[in-house]
Amino acid sequence: MGVLDKFSLKGRIALVTAGAGPLFGSSLSEGLAEAGATVIVASRSLERNLRFAEGLVKKGYDAHGMQLDISDINSIHRLHDQILEKFGRLDILVNSALARVGGSFETQTPMDWMESAKGDMVGLFTICKAFVPDMVRQQKGSLINISSIYGVVANDPTLYEGTTMLQSPTYNFVKAGMINLTRHIANYYGKKGVRANCISPGGYLENQPKPFLDNYRKRVPLGRLLDNEDIKGAVVFLASDASAYVTGINLMLDGGWTSL
């Protein structure tokens, strides 16, 4: 097998939570599909998932839309059973769903944290607990959690000067915890054929106010924000046999942000 062949995901079954989403999800799904995987996109909106999957199919890829509420344990179990019934297994699990809870340290309430915890903690744990044993039984699987630079370093408040953007403390909390949960799974299940890794993206270009964009571009070494194509190579690498000896890492996809 040549080195480029190791990046192929042909014959693999992949699930991307929030896989039709406008941020990282759609790019993650497209990247895996382009590498040959059968991709399942799942989030609350079944209609959006089916529409996005149909778009991938029209491009010649194998994609399917299913429904998932990451904050609902029963929804996670239904999705697990549906995938096993339809495909017989899951080879790649990419967790990019996020229970978005807005606000700042001053405005968030304990109830906001409870709402975040249902999806970002309990939901993440539940979906890993549902699929990792299946990967153990088949003696192979790749778990990829999408964290953030803000799971590694704290927010830089100067970036937000001149804007009304808020900095959510729940986001820092759950993204940091995700990284260490990934390491825990990697260490516990490595000898059973399961690899677990994180990707921590930097700022994603999504129509932010000009002051923020100017501040960010000045600070980051590569001088720009992340775009749709940047995350594809990272997720294909970690999902494929090209990273067969890689587990427990947090891959910084941040344009050099955390190197400063």
C-alpha cells in the first residue's frame, strides 16, 4: 500500500454529529466523503441533514441524513441502533455537535450551565459510550472530537474590543474537558483497537464584525481565519490509516495561534 492509499476511507462508515452544520460540520462531512467514506450526518433537523446528504450524493459521494438531539440520551440510543441496523457497524465517530449557550460570565446562569452540560458533557459521554464498545468488538475504530483553541488557552479579550460579541465561559469549560476525555478514551482503549484524538480549530470565518476580524488577523501568525477547506485534511488524516500510530493527541488547527 502506497502512502497516499493510507488516506483512503473507502469502505469505512463515518458519523459526523452536526454534520450538516454551517460551521465545521459540513466541512468535516465533505472531507470524509471526498476520501471515500460513507458519511452519516446527524443533528436535530432531519430535513436539513437529508438535504445536505442529497447534495453530497449529487456530487457522487455516499451520504445519509439521520436525526440526533445530542442533549437527549434516548435520541442518541435511537441513532446508534439505526446505524447498526442499516450499516452493521461504525468505523469513524466525529463529535462536532455543540449545545450553543450564549452569554458571558456576567450574564450566564446556573441553568445555562445545566443546559450546556446535557449536550456537551452528558451527550458527549453517552454517544462515546454507545459506539466505542462496538469499535472494541470489531477491534478497530477512530474517535475524533472537535474541541477548540479555547479548550487550550483562554479568550483574549482584546480581540473583541469594538464589538458586542460575548465570550462564553461554558465554551471554554466543555472544550477543555473534551480534550482530556479524549485522552482518557485513547489510553483506556488503545490496546483494544480504538484510537481517540482531538482537533482544536482556531477562529472560523463567519461574518464576524470587522474590528474582530482585523484584531484576529493581526494576532494569528498565518494572518487569516480558518475556512471551510482547512479542516478537511486534518479529519481525514485522523480518521484514516495514515494516522494508525496516532492516538491521544490534540491537533492544533489554529494558524499558529497557540504557538505565541
